[in-house]
Amino acid sequence: MSNKKQCINSILLKLNVLDKKMYNITECIEQIKNIFNAYEDDLEEECPDVIESEKALVDAIEKIYIEELMTRKPEGEA
């Protein structure tokens, strides 16, 4: 009977070690998933319409600024 107990204890010990390793692997996989999700969020693409509207806005502001400069009287002796 003693031999059977030793064999069972050995198997239980090995199962316990395997369980801990599986838990560690699961934690590592979760960390990798979180890293990929964070990276994926950073790579979110902008809609082409948004890009075009931002360019149009910059152009409009530029035109208004230039028109304002053209209406000013020259300053200094230049």
C-alpha cells in the first residue's frame, strides 16, 4: 500500500506543478492580449472624410488670415 501512496503523491505533485504552469501561461496570454488590444487602439484609422474636412478647415483659415493681412495698411518705412 505504501508504494501506491507514493505513486499517487508523485502524480498529485506533478499535477499541481502542471496546474501552476498552466495558470502562469494563462496570465501571460492575457497580458499579451492586453498589449495587442492597446496597440490596436493606437492604430485606429481616421475616416478619409475627416481628413479631407480637416484639410478644408486649414485652407479656409489660411485664406481668412491672408485676406486679413491684405486689408492691413503697411507699417514702417518698407
